[in-house]
Amino acid sequence: MTKMTFLKSAAAIALGTSLTTVALADTTLRVASWLPPTHPQNAVVWPTWAKWVEDATEGRVKVEIEYGLGHPKTMFELVEDGVVDASWSYHGYVPGRFKLTQAVEQPLLGASAEAASVAHWRVHQKYFAKANEHDGLEVIGLFTHGPGQIHLAEPISSLSELEGKKIRLGGGVQGEIGARMGVTAVGAPAPKVYEMMQQGVIDGVFIPMGEQKSLRLHEVARNVVALPGGMYLGSFGIFMNPDFLADLDAKDREAILSVSGEKLSAMAGRAWDAADIEGLKAAQENGVNVVQVKEGEPMAEEFKALTKGMDEAFYESVADRGVDAKAALAELRQIARSYK
């Protein structure tokens, strides 16, 4: 082989390799995220889904996570406007737009985040999707965090002691619960909670147990009241830009959707359940005073009493959505409580 022939052969091989690489990874799916990279949503959920997407599309679609793009409530708009291709956020950050999603947040569901997330997805598909609350977005997953609990700087022995205390609330059903408790609500995204607790801006926060570890609340919220089943669940959406999906080859579009939906919802809920276990462990290892209230005990009964009428309030709040909210909530509870 002459030197020139060798060089031509080498160039052809390099070009072929380059073209193969482009063919195998010709699209980057940009995901905006907002909790710390170490949080389970970013350390577990997104990487797992990214692997599913890459495998399902045979490497043609790669997923990249980007941070620092704004308040979590702006994630919906960033995806709608095509600034990024996908994201996730808490529905309670956008009051008024998302009402039906509060079905899964109602108190006393008594189910894990995984079970609730599967129920959330199925009921949305059957009842709520037609109300088009996610207009401009392709919903690819719905999930909840684990049971919301009470994290405080100082201990309490009764829920009535929360009256007047400055509590960070994220919106949604927890806002109604806070109002019934008489707390002074303070709004802020979850990543700001540590700083606010540290500076004494707030006395506490309603949030899942997992944040004792992921947000290091064990350093600043040294007292936790864990009610049986928690006070509420928080509703989150995972969504994509419809134009991004439409521009994909049909094979890749279907591949992405095949690893989303209920499969993605269940996986996300499962990851947040695991985070709660780790959060409780971190709290206990760091000497946090965790009061685990049992069914029938005074604070559990106190909480049940203050939630009376919340189902009816939910039905009334979504009366303009054109769906059978009562049937939907009943089915959601049946699915979540019977989930294996």
C-alpha cells in the first residue's frame, strides 16, 4: 500500500466513524432542572430516564441536564417557549393554572409516592388531560414527593402551637392546610429553605422527610413532627416541548414516549420514596428530634379534624374544569391504596 493510498484509507475510516457517530447521536435533548445536582431528582430520576431514552433511540437522542435557568415556576414557560426541550416543576408554584393536579395532594391518602404517582398518571390520562391545564406542553410524567411533614426550629407538642409561626409553604394543598392551622405563610422555592431557616426568616417548613438530607435541613430544622401518612403529597409534572417531539423522527418520538408516562412516573415516585428513607436516617444520625406520631394519638386526631371538608373544597375549586372531580378523586385513592 502506498503512503497516499494509506492516507486515503485512514481518512475514509475517520469520516465513516464520524458519520456513524452523528447518526447514532444526532439530537441532544436539553433538560432544565433546579434542585441541587445531588438531589434524587437529578442524581437518580433524570439519569435513569436519560439512559432509557438513549437505549430506546439506539443512541440517536442524548439527554443533557442544565442548571441555573431560573425559579422552578418558570420551567413551564422555558419549555413552552423552546428555551429548553424538557423540564419538571411543582404545580403549586403556579397557582390558578393547575387545579386538578391537587387531587393527588389531598390529605390522608395513606400511600407511598410511587403508588400515588401511578394513580396520578392514570387519573390524569382518564379524567384530567382533557381540561388542558398543561396547554403548550407535552406531559410525559406526573409524580408526587413523599408525605409532607412538619420541620421546625423549635419543638411543639400540639398542632395548635403552629398558629402564628412563619412557615415556608410551596403552594397547592399545603397552603390550605397552613391556613387552617393559622400559620403565617412564607413563599419561596425549596432550594431557599436552608438559608431561610438558618437566618431565622422562617420558623419551619412543610416538606418531605427526604429534604432532611438532600437540603441538609438536619442542620437547621432540628425538630420534625411526622404525622402518620403525612399531611399531604406534592404534585409535580415532567414535560416536553411539543415542537421538539414533533421534529423528531417518528421512531425516536415513539421510543421516548415508550419510556415515559406511567413508567417514568412510577420511577420518579420510587426515587422520592427512597429519599425519604435516607432523609429519616440522616435526621436520626444527626440527632434531630423526630416525633413519629401514631394513629389515634392526639396530634393525629387533631390533624384529621382540621382537614374535614377539604374534599368538598377541592370539588368546588375545579367546578369550572368540566371533569367529574369526585369520581376522579375516588378512583385515584382506589388505585393508590391498592397499588402493589
